[in-house]
Amino acid sequence: MTPKRIALIAIAILFAVFILQNAQVVEVRFLFWGTEASRAIVLLVTFFIGLVTGWLTVWKHKKPAGNYRKNNERPFN
């Protein structure tokens, strides 16, 4: 296993423990809407919204590898 994978597993375990220890019911209000939900569910939904937002941001600005060389590198003369 690589150090990166070990770090990701450790972070995932810590996140799971954090989620499980915060299972109380809380009131969630957004604009004119309100409900009660488990804090664990609220944290998971917030986490996944952040993941999707980050992934979409990176995906939108990712350039194809072939075009980068054609447009940004000049050949040596």
C-alpha cells in the first residue's frame, strides 16, 4: 500500500467515527424550509455536496493533454 492510500484510509476511518458519534437529531433550516434530521445524515450530505462541487470544478477547468502542448509550448530553435 502506498502512503497516500494509507492516509486516505486513516482519514476515512476518522470521518466515519466522527459521523457515528454525531448521530443526534438536529433541526435543519434553509431559507423558508425546515426539518429535523440526524446530524450524521446532515454531515454526510454536506460532505458529498462538497465532493461533487470540488470534482465539477476540477473537471470543468481540466484541459486535454494534447491541446496543452500545441497551444502553450514553443519548439526550441
